[in-house]
Amino acid sequence: MVTILIVVAAVFTFVFGLARIKDMGMVPNLAPGDLVIYYRLEKKYLVGDTLVYSYKGQKRSARVVALPGDKVDLDDSGLKVNGYNQNEPKVYKSTRAFRGGIKYPIRLREDEYFIMGDNRDAAGDSRLFGPMDKKDILGKIFALVRGRGI
């Protein structure tokens, strides 16, 4: 029994992680109270992947919208990556730059990702603090447990 507990503890320490959603940045896809399980060993992220990352000592979640080497621009027509407007089917609000946020256009360096929350009005994301360094990404979300209201 002790061996099983040690193995489970090791798996959830080195392979998988748990995070409780605390903000409104990914509503309606993820909401406060939801518990997500993320895979720590994934190191190649794609556009559309939902991640858990560390920002100012807190675990947060967002979606990858641009990859290393991409050029990101944000204007009145919305989000553009490498000069093309982006079709984002899981985003229900228009994408706007934040006052006091970063300046556009921006070219992502190696190991940088541009991430945004799905609830664009309430998300604190790369529009505010700039590209996310790969070392600050904790993992890719692969499972969701709806824990709201329990």
C-alpha cells in the first residue's frame, strides 16, 4: 500500500499536475472552481493548446495563440498572427489590446509563446505582460473536473 502511494505521489509530482481555476480569464471553457489536470512533460505546444502557467507565483490558464518566431499584431480588426486574422471558435468576445499593455507588432523569440484567455475582457494574458517564456509554462491541460458549486 505504501509503495502505491509513493508511486502515485511521484506521478503527480513529476508527470502530472493539478490546478484549481481561480479567475475568469477562460470563461466559459474553464471557470472558477474547476480543477484541471495538466501534463508536465509536454514541451512542444501548438496553437490552440490550453496551458497552465506560473505568473507572479500563481497558477493560471490560457490558450496558445502564437508560437516562437511568429509575428503578433493586434489592431481594430482583431488578432493577427504573421499577417493573418485569426479564426478563434472558442472565443466569444472581440480581441482588443489593453491600455498600458505591450506595444504591437511583436516578434516572438525562441522559447516564447503568446497566450490569451478565452474571456478576452477579463483575462490577464500576454497582451498585458508580454510573451510567456517556455520555462514558466507548467504543462498542457488534458483533463477537466467541473468542481463548481460543490
